[in-house]
Amino acid sequence: MNRRAVSKEETRRLILNATRKLLAKKGGEDCTLKDIAIEAGTSPASIVVHFKSRTSLLEEALYIDIENTLSKLRDSLPENVSLRERLMHMPNGFFSFYSKKRHLYKSLLRSTIFEPQNETPYMTKQSEKYVQYLLSIIDEEKRKGIVREDIDSRIAAASLFSLYLGMLVTLFRTPELSVKMLTQIYASMVDQYLRGILITER
């Protein structure tokens, strides 16, 4: 990587770090590109050069953090655990991750997750990756004879993802709710859902 490329990458990093810092402090509504530029030691014009829009900037800040967490959680999944434990591992990790900086991630999610897919391609990609991850688990459990053969794996995965998103909303809307309490509620929902797709109780 040449000096110009290094400088460009460093500027992007400074902008992203400044974005996270200000969102955690001020929230999305009160954080302007001018504020971010001042914090990053650059100009608003420079931000536009690196990110096509404010949504694009916020999306990338969120995407990087989610990708890093996703990778760590996948690597830390224990082997030979039950279907329930496999389905709980990723959400539990993300609930803890988001809870540590609720104000920051509430701002980032609110500014990206409800935007059109063509404006947030990274979020679309990550959502699909998560659904595919769940789908692979369900297909594997089908082969073991644990999940009913007539279950549509794609619909089952999308349903579980929807449960997770619902609990994520609850996390941000209910600040007094601890991660432990949230996890217990989510576990009850997953247990009830699994009763409908398993061949036998496991």
C-alpha cells in the first residue's frame, strides 16, 4: 500500500472513530457532518469524498463493529452443543455487545436499519449472512433427525432472525432491562418456537 493509500485509509479510520465517539455522546439527531469533521480533524468535504452520504458513513461504522463481533462469536461457539445452545450463542453475544454502548448503537441502528436496502447494502449483506448462518444450523439438525423434515429451513431461519430483531428493539427501548433478563425472555421465545419444529423434545 502506497503512502497516498495509507493516508486515505487513516482518514477513513479517523472519521469512523469520530463518528462513534460523537454518536455515543450526542446521539444521531444532534451529530452533524461538521461536528464529525471537527472531531476527526478534517473537513466536511473530505467526509463526502470518503462516504457518499451520512447514512453510508453511519452504516460503515456499524458494519465494521458487527463484523468483528460476528467473527468472534462464530469462533467461540463450543462444539457438540444442543440446537438450543447453538441458536442462543449468537444473540446472547450481540445483546452483551450492544448493551455495553447502548446509546451509540441505538443511534447507529436507528439511522441505518430502517433505510432502503439500496442505501444500506452492508446491512442487507449482514442480515442475509445471519439468516444463512441460522439456515445452516437448521439444515444440519434436520440431517441429524432433530428438526422435522417438512420444515422450510429458510422460513425457520427468517423467523428466528425476526425474534432476535424484536428482542434487540426491546433492549434499546427498555434501558432498565439487563442483558440477563433479556436473554431469559429470548430463551423462552426460542424454546416455544422450537417446540413447533422439533421431532422430539431435546
